[in-house]
Amino acid sequence: MKRVRLKRPNWYDRIPVRWRIAGTTAGLTLVILIVFAVVLGQVVGDRIRDDFKDELTGAAGRLAAETRVGADPVSGRAVIDSPPLHDFAMPMDGIVRIVDQTGRPLASTDPEVSLGPPSGAISNSGGLLVASRQIESSGPLPTFVQYARPDEDVDESVARVWLFLAAGVLGGTALALLAGFAVARRAMRPIASLTEQAREIASTRDPSKRMPIPVAQDEVGELARTMDGMLEALDEARSEREQALERQREFVADASHELRTPLTSVQANLELLQAEQGGSPEEPQAVDSALSSTRRMSRLVSDLLLLARADTGRRAARTELDLSSVAAEALEEVRSLAGGRRIDSELDKRLPLSGNPDELHRLVLNLLENAVRHTPEDTRIELRAHRVEDEVVLEVSDDGPGLPEGMEDQVFDRFVRGQGPADTAGGGGSGLGLAIVRAVAESHGGSVTAGSSPPGGARFTVRLPLEQVSELTSLAKVHKRPLD
């Protein structure tokens, strides 16, 4: 399968989609509003200045039309007949002067202020905008009216316009951000629902659950329908696979069960031939070899049958028993195979359980045989079974070479064979011993773990739920031996 190499995400890819949509919307709105504000501010500012200049020019023209200038026949001085200049000027900021063509004031509301010589256009003098108009009835000496006002008012008006536009830009951007986030959140709500459902399916590993299908016929709805179809296909594939595995388990269980009868018959006949000790000298050796192979095959079939029953969930018959007695019987069976190894035991006297005696016997036996198989001579093996609160804890530990690093979980897999210089059993075993230990422990509601013992060897710990039994009279009947 070709793997697709994904690009490393940058900072933008780490931002949630709803914030990206809201940010993009707000950014575009900000750009549009800035362009609009710049154009509008420039136009409005120019219009305010033009209106101000027109107001100055109009006021100077009206005053010039109402003013009469003549000459005194005796003194020759100019005589001015005009409206009151102080009443005509704007309160506190307007300055009106009547001057000759050189700019010499003939009348003024503020004699200390100089506005310069009259000009035909709007002029600027010391922060004042000045409009000049000639008085038509001024006689032979040209005279002019100068009307001046400070341009601070204009600048303040323009500044207020720009401030209003800036506030509008920021407010519009904020509203666009909120609106974009609200729209994006509403649009992403179905995707969030899909994500939550997909996360739940991933945690439960149950493809039978279905995706919530939105009502809208949009891209999100199409995505939901596609994911739902994918889950449906996966669920069908899982069902088909489980059915195939179930058929395979049933086949293994049935085949193992059917093989036990002929193998038992063959083993019985070989044992009969071995007991007669007749024929040629080669016959006993051949019979012993065939009997050994038959016993090994019979045990392998029994192991497969036990695992097949565990896979299909079939429970063997249960009865009340004492785990200490079961462990003691398995220990006596293994002592003949221990060789130079020393096997010590520490078993509590009463450990009542509800379980299958044969399966629990196989569990203890496999753990002890595993310790014997994978430890050298003069190794000390210890079997312990004791009660811890509401559990029975059974431990098999040794001071041998221990488990390979990282194999604590894999040793319980089927057909896993641990081989090394300490192995003493020829043929390597079937690789089902520890798998049977785990299957038996789990079928009895318990668990098994592997680790290291204090001396550095291997330690296997089985935990089984304790059965509260008031009397153990039935235990003696089951095992037909006194409890230690």
C-alpha cells in the first residue's frame, strides 16, 4: 500500500477552522471598510474645507456690498459707511478689516492682527484663512473687505470625521468577526457532531454505530452520508470476518473433539501392546515411540480443544474446589521432570474457588513445566498460592535467566516458543502452554501477568476471584484427598 506523506502543519493549519473563517471574514471586511473610509474621509474633508472657504468668501462679499466708502471734502480722509463690524464677524473668532490696496487698515475689529495685503483668492495668514473682496463704491481709492477665521475649526471637523470613520471601521470589523464566528460555528456544528461520534467509535471500536445525518443537502451532509456508508461497509466486513472466525473456531473445536476418540483408542492399544512385551526385540522400542507420539498428539489435541472452547465462549462444568489441592497435585506430577531443580511450595490451606478442576490443574501444570523447561539445573523454583483480600494469587517464580526484554506480553501468544541455552526439553514444545494459562485464567474471571522475580528470574502471577464457601466438605469429595 502506498503511503501518502503529509505536509508538516504550519501555524495557520493549527488554528481552528471556525476561527479561520471568522478571521478571513473580518479581514476582508476590514480592508473594504478601510478603503471606503479613506475615500469617504478625503471627500468629506475636502467638502468641509470648500464649504468653509465658500462661507468666508460669501461673508466677505456681503459685507463689501453693504459697505460705502467716501472721502471727507475738508480733510480728505476716508469715510466708511458699513454695518457694525463686530456684529457681522463670528463671535470670538471672526476678524473683519476694511483696508486699502496696500493693506493699511481703515477699520478693524482687531487692529493688532495683520492679515496682509488683500488678495483675490483665499489666503492663509498666521493660522487664519482670509477672504478679500473689493468694495465697489469706494471711489477713486480702491478699498477691500477682509474677513478672516481660524482654520482650527475646519481641522477639528475633519478630525472628527476621521475619528468617526475609524470607529466605524473598527466597529464594523468587530461585528464582522462576531458574525463570521457565529456563522462558522453554526456551519461547523454538524462537523463537530461527526467528530464526536467518530471519536466515540474509535474508542469503542464499534463500527455498528451510525453518523448523525444533517438535514441540509450540502457538503457537510454529503460528508456525513459518505462516512456513514463507510461505517456500514466496515460493519458488514467485520460481521463477515467474525462469522468466518466463528466457523473456524467451531471447526477446530469439533475436529479436536472428534480426534480425541481415535487417539484414545490408539493409545489404549499401544499401551496393551507395551504390556504384553511380545514379538521381536525391535517391537517394544517401536511401541514405546508410537505411544510417546500418540500421547504428545493427544495432549496437543486437548490443548487445541481447550483453546477452541475458550475462543467460542464455551464454559466447562464448574464446581467448588480448593486451589491449594489442585496446585499440590500438579506439583507432584511435575517433580519427576524437575531433575536437579529444587521446587519449593508455599500454599495456603484453604483457597476455595468455583471452577473447572481439570483446567485449573492444567494452568498450574503448564506454569511449572514452563519453569522447568526454561531454567538450567540447580535452579530454585517456587510455587506460592495465597489469599489477598477477595482474590487468590498464585505465583510461579524462579531464579533462572528470566524473560527476554519486551516479551512479557508476547509469551502468552499462541505458538510462541522461547528458546535459549537453558531450555532442557527437546522438540521445543507446542507453544500453547502459556496461551492455555491465559485462556483458563480469563475464563475463570481472572488474569495472568509475567515479570521478573527478585533474584532476576521469571515470575508468573495468576489472580482469580475468591469463592466464599462456608464448608469445604465437597472439596474432599472432588479431590478425594485431605486438605493440607
